[in-house]
Amino acid sequence: MKSHYFLSGLPRSGNTLLGSLINQNTEISITANTILTDVIYQIDLLKDTQIYNNFPDEESLNNIIKNVFNNYYKNWKAKCIINRGVWGTPDNLLLLKSIIKKPKFIILIRPTLECLASFIKIEKPIDIEARCHELMNKNGIIGKTLWSIKNVIEQKEDHIIINYSELVSNPLKQINKIYSYLNIDSFKHKIKNFNSFSVNNIKYNDNVLNAPLHTIRTDKIKLNKYNIEDYLPKNIIKQYSNLDI
């Protein structure tokens, strides 16, 4: 039986780096950004359909939801799965807790404006303001993750917080913090000349995205410093300046 835990990390805050490091341990797998939040949510929406309500076999439908993790990860070799996604939004959290009563969350944070500037820096959009608003709205990749993280904290769910700057400056200490939190035996991880993120020999295909968002340096771990003012307009900085966790 596999153990399932949950990573809710702000985009551009080291998710790919953390996964590249921890996935060196074959007993553990950090997933790519998951589709399972949508899978479970869409299955649950069937309860609103006419055909379901004509014959409301709730127990059977709930059996599908409750076995999603076991079925999806059936062929994964790792015994411990750390599932990355927006599991903390109210609907997702409610559904998750119908499967796992006391989920444990790893929260990866970075100043919100740094995450936003990092997207703009790498994507180079024509309309910077429009892209920022798209990223930050409630269904945007940053905005929805913020919502997820804040709800986990507000609901006092079991969690630890890993800060991006601390992950980069002392990755082994933060990895050991995660191992201790999850009660997992320690492992000797490489922090130089390691492999880029992959799970089950599958890698990200960033050709489907606007930019190489999952490309990291693997020769060594280094914090790249830059001024957010070089990438974000002043009105964007003002509007999203008070959202940090």
C-alpha cells in the first residue's frame, strides 16, 4: 500500500527543483502538476446529472473517487507519492478528505511578486499587464495556488512550510525537514550534477507551454537574483504587493 502526501507549491518557487532532488530516492516520487484534482472533481460533478439522479448510486460512484489514487499510481514503483496540485481549494480539500481523512501538506512558498516576475522574465509576453492579471486571478496558476495554500493554513490542516530561498541556500536541510515531517528514512541526495525532473522515465514537455518553465540548472543549485521592477509595471507591483503568505 502506497502512502500519499500533498505538495502545494507556488509556481516558480522551486517545485521542479525539489522534485528533481527528492526523486533521486526511488522510494519516493514527487509528481508533476497533477490532473487528479480535475479527475476527482469531474467525477463528483456527475452527482448533478440527470442520469445519476435518476438512479443515485452514491456509494458506487464514491468507490471510484476513493480508489483514484490507488488506481492511478498502481504501476509506480515508489512507496511514497507526494502529489503536487491545488489540493487546498475548498472543493478539492473537501473531496480529498473524503479519501484521506488527515492529509499532510508540504507548502512551498516564495514572495508572490518574485513568482510573478519570474513568469514574465521567462515568458516575455507582449502584454505584461494582461498576463499578470491572468496568472493572478482566482483560476490563474498563481492565484489558484495562493488560494489553495491559504485555505490549508486557515483550516489548520497538517502542513509544513518550505521557503524557496532556504531550499536554494540549504537544500539538504529542507529535504531532511520533509523526511522528518513524513517520517521517512533519510537518503543521500546529490545537489550537484543531478538529473532534471522525471518520474517513471517521463519528463515535462514544455513545447506545449509558452516557455521552458520546467528547465532548471542541474550542475549546481544557485539563487538567481534580479529586480522585480525590471519585469513588472509599477501598478502591478502595487496591486499584488500584499498577498504573501
